[in-house]
Amino acid sequence: MAVPSDENEFLHELEIEVEAEVIQVESSRPEDAAALPVTDWLFDPADAEREEIGLRGLLAAVEVLEDDLRPGDPAD
């Protein structure tokens, strides 16, 4: 099954965007923020950790889709 290059390009761009978001969340260092008094928090560390988990799940799903849609793979 031939996959439109637009779909491959979309998945690749989505993967790049999600990876950038993961890097941004990691750099916020929620574990360090949690050690501060609540009044010093710029963000809720638990929210940042949940966001990172969700982004990693999305990234894994995009990678699976990319693997499944590679040209030359046998059709299901």
C-alpha cells in the first residue's frame, strides 16, 4: 500500500513538534520545583509530570504509525 508523502511528512513534523515539547517539559525540572515551597512554584510539578507522560505516549504512537506506514512494507 502506497502511503501519500503528505501523511508521512505530517507524521514526521508531528514527531519533531512532540519531541520539542518533551524537551521543554524535561527542562522545566518538575522534581526540583516540587522541592520548593508552594509559594515559589511557577507551575504545578504534578501537572508538568502528567504532561510529560502524555507527550511520551503521543510520541510512541506517532513512531508506531510511522513504522506501520513505511513505503515498501507489506500491506496488512
